[in-house]
Amino acid sequence: MSYLEQAKGLYGMIGQGQIMEAFEKYYHNDVNMIEPNGDNCDGKDANREREKQFMSAIKEMHGGGVTGMTSDEEAGITMVENWMDVTFQDGNRVKLEQIARQKWEGNQIIEERFYYNMPA
């Protein structure tokens, strides 16, 4: 299976609301996630907790999707532009947009870097 097909599988699960299931399936135990400011979060356990915290901050999901997706199969890299429209627990509704660049090791993501601007 190509890296592009794997990325489509990942975002297909996310689109069906299977966010944590997708995380367990597609992320490596040693995954490193990098925020736009350069902050790193190392390891699946630490990143699982960050995902859970983010999900618990959401009161309502209004929509989301993938705008574009591409891959460099030789380098094992995929890039996905996506968005989500959410209302947080504090009542603030925002449309979040980002690009995620994933480096794959086998069938799992070993590194993911995010590019986004925080909503004003």
C-alpha cells in the first residue's frame, strides 16, 4: 500500500469520527509531533494524551475535511491540508486550518509536523 493510500485511510477514519482509533492504527510508538513554534511532543503515550486533551476541549464539531493531499513515495512523506469547524467548551467557535507533513516508517507515522496560524 502506498503512503498516499495510507494517508487517505487515516483521514478517512478521522472523517468518520474514529479519531483515536486512527491514532492507534497509524501512529508509531516513537512518533514525534512538532508544532509550528518548534515545540516537540515525543512518543505515542504523550501524544495520545495531547489528542485526548484537545478532543475534550471540543464541545461540538460542525464539520471538517481534507482540502488537498500529496505524497513523495520515495521519501516516505505525505502532506495533508485539512480543516475543522468546532465550538470549544468555552463557547468559542472557530474554523481551524492546517497542513500536516508526515514521515512514515512502514505503515505508521514516525514524525508529524504541523503548519497553521492560530485564529484571531
